[in-house]
Amino acid sequence: MKRTVFLTMTLAAVSLAATAQGPRRFQREAFTTETPMVHDPVMARDGDTYYIYATGNGIQQMTSKDRRTWTVLPQPVMTVMPGWTTDSVPGFGTHVWAPDVIHWNGRWWLAYSCSTFGRNGSAIGLLSNRTLRGGVWRDEGCIVTSHERKRDANGRMTGDNWNAIDPNFVIDDQTGTPWLTWGSFWDGIQIARLDSSMHIAKGEQPRTIARRYDPDYKPTEPNPTSKFAGTNAIEAPFIFKHGGWYYLFVSWDYCCRGAKSNYRVAVGRSKTVGGPYLDRQGRDMGKGGGTLFLEGDKQQWEAAGHCAAYTFDGEDVFICHGYSATQNGAAMLIQRNITWTADGWPELK
């Protein structure tokens, strides 16, 4: 569930090899900052350079040599949108949500979300490239599509009870097989095995691994952001591997409301990619479990969420966006180091 980020962009000259709409052009130069405004960030390192990809027109991107000072690039990843995106998602334009990036089998793979706010007629697209240091990202088509959940003329529900946004790649350590987890609201967080082309494997069906609430519990408070999405307020999965465990981070409650946001991060873990993921008390995240990991302190941050985690030079690093308590709720980058308890649970320094 994403809205326009505070750092907006317009589109530039063609750099995506795809059947596409006409290009939009940029009007601004690159600039550097230690406090970048960003929404739904993910990070990667290629050579001596760190890269952030985030929600924005054509996917916002920025670079850094030290993860402290960031150069916000004027050009997006996608300067031309593949034609299939608007064919698959009515109302989608150029504002791309919540990417993820991974290096696997000699290529960089970047997944991204195409949707409209509060509805689940959505699609997750795929790009690939040999390097993050330039060159053309190749359109690899659509990984998965969800069809809008609605009632037909006879009053029967049709469509998918999940939302194809917020992708995250994870590689199974035992088999080397890639998996994709995704999801926002509806029936919660989904997971499915991928094939060697990074698309859903033949015969594989998505299944739910995390929900905000137990399916039998019906919250009385309405969704303040969308009457269509319901109150299963969970999204933005990210799976991080450590010490023989897969840790599933998710975002609870509501983003995208500036200082009124109450976004926060919860976590559970599993010995296998496919779950089940249990919290610190042994509760199944598929039944509403989850251990609170991060929330706003109401001094620096009103709320925080949509996270990712990485290991760089032996340090485990957690990133997300936070809604600033001192900057009128602007969405800004948070970076913290992860430490681990004696029984293997993550904490933030």
C-alpha cells in the first residue's frame, strides 16, 4: 500500500529494452545528502558502490561509497515503462512501488510493484542486468499478477484474496532455489518457489505465511486508508538468513499517512524458507503471530517500516523508512546495525 514518495521524479531518456510507452524526461540534476527522503528502500553493493532502489517514478535510485552520504540520481531505473504493465494493471502509470534487488546466477534481478492505491489488481514485474554500474536493464516480463477482489453480478466474490506487490527474493541455502515472498493486506503475506528464470515455478501456488490477525479475529476499527483492502494490515515482507534460520520481517498497520502513520516492524523465524514462521513466543505468523521489532519512538520517528536487512563486511545492517517527527512526517532513510541475542533473535543497536 504505497503513496507518492516525498522525493518525486519525472522520467528521462530511454534506457529500458522493452515494448513501452513514450519516454518522460527529467528536469533536475543529481544531488548529495546524508538524510535522503525515501520510501520502501532496498540496498545492494556492486564493487565499491552501494545502491538504494525505492518507490518512485520509474524506481528511484541513489548511490554511495560509504552508506553515509548518498547521491540521489535524477534518472530512474526505468525511463520507459513496459507496455504489459498498463495492460495488466488498469490505472497504473509510471509510479513504481517497493522494488527488491538480488544477485543470483551471475545477474542482478530487480522486482517491482505495479498497482493503484488500496486495490489488489496488481502485478510484480522483473528486470535483469549484468551490473548495477550502468547499462540497460532488460525487461523480463511479469512474475505474478493478482486479480482484483470484488463481487460479481450474482454477489459472489471473484479475484484473488492477496495482493501482488512488495516483492522480496530469497535463496534456499539447501537447494540454491530462488523463492519470492510478497503481499499487502487481504489474506496477508504470500510465498512461492521460482524457477531458473525467476518466475513462479510450474505448478507452484502462492500460500499465506503471515497475517496481521488470526483469521478468526475480526478487528472493529476500519481501515483508515482504503475500504477495499480490509483490516489485515500486514505487508512488505523481507526474509533474512542468519545462523541457520530464515527471519521473516513484516510491516504491521498503516503507512503513507505522514505523521499519522503507525507503521511498525515485526519478526518471526523458520528453519525452512517456506515456513511456518514462529515468533519468540512460538506463535505462528500465519495465525497472527509476530514479535515486535521496531516502532516509532515519537521523538525522532512517528513510525517506521517497509524494511530490508543485509550483511556488509561482517556487519548485519537493517534499513527501512521512518516518518520523521521533526520533519512533518517526511519519509526518510533509517539505518541501524543488528545484534543477536544468545537464543538467536535480532535486536537493533
